[in-house]
Amino acid sequence: MANPLNRSDLLSLEQYAEQRDDLRRKVIAHKKPRRVGIGPSLFLYFEDRLTIQYQVQEMLRIEKIFEADGIQEELDTYNPLIPDGANLKATAMLEYQDVNERKRQLALLKGIEDLVWLQVDGFDRVYAISNEDLERSNEEKTSAVHFMRFELEPGMISALKEGAALSLGSSHEYYQHTTEASVESRNALLADLD
């Protein structure tokens, strides 16, 4: 891991309460280009050190965790979601507003987590390595949330830095969509590849 979070990177609960609104605004703006939609219902939220720091701070606040062991447990849970310079990591969400439609689609889309990919122009697709922490799907349905890692070769990273296009997609039988990342999104993700 390139730069994991440590306890010294976190604010105390009191400090966080004072700075939360400002930090929240900063993180919302930071996350905007890091959200990439694939088709109408699959969204990848690419994580980095700032997004994970915010998530840890929020968990500590919500759970009122202030003891060293509890803080370390949260860090151990979330640090693996920080990219290490040779990969991109994302929280993938299948978003359906209607509960019945969501249930139907999650049953239909079993296995989609293994069929999500990204592609640097001129290179082969890189399929997601999903849910390394625990299995989120079963025989009946996929989960609405998956954690994904995309491992990139050095040549892919160089090509992206030189301006190559970045496409993302799904090759699931019932969800075949492709999208090209905007220049803004591609540039935001380049920061994860240093």
C-alpha cells in the first residue's frame, strides 16, 4: 500500500465535529469527477486517500469510537481501499430507486462484479478483482455494493499519462454498457497512479 492512513492522520472526534462541514464540502467536490456511470444503474466511485479518510472519520463519529483499538480496527478495514499507485480501486454500486426493481435486477445480474472492466486505449481490458474482503453475492443474487480493484500494467499507466482514453464497461449478459471516462474523471484518476 502506497500511503496508508495512520491514527496521526485523523482528527479527534471534537476536532472533526468542528471541521466536518468544511471537510464534507471539500470531499463532495473531490468525489464528483471520481464517480463514473456505466449505463443507467452501475456507478463506480473511485476511492483514494482523501475519500477513505473521510469515510473513517465518519465511521468514528457515527460509532463514537475514540479508543485506540477501535480506531485501528477502522483503519485496518478501510486502508485496503486506498490505491497503491499501480491500481485503481472503486466502490461499485448498482442503483435502482424502486425496491422491487432492485430485487429483480440484483437476481438477474448475478456475477456482474466479475464482468466489470476498464480499458486504456490500445490495451486489453482489465477486469475487476472484486470483494477481496468477503463474498457479497450468493446463488440467488448479486449485492448492490461491491469493492473492486483494477490492476494496471506500467505501459497502461504511461499511456494514460500521455493522454490515452479510458473506457469502462460491463460485459454481463444482461448489462452490456460501455462509457468513456470524461477528461475530468481521467485526470482525477491519474492522481492515483503515481
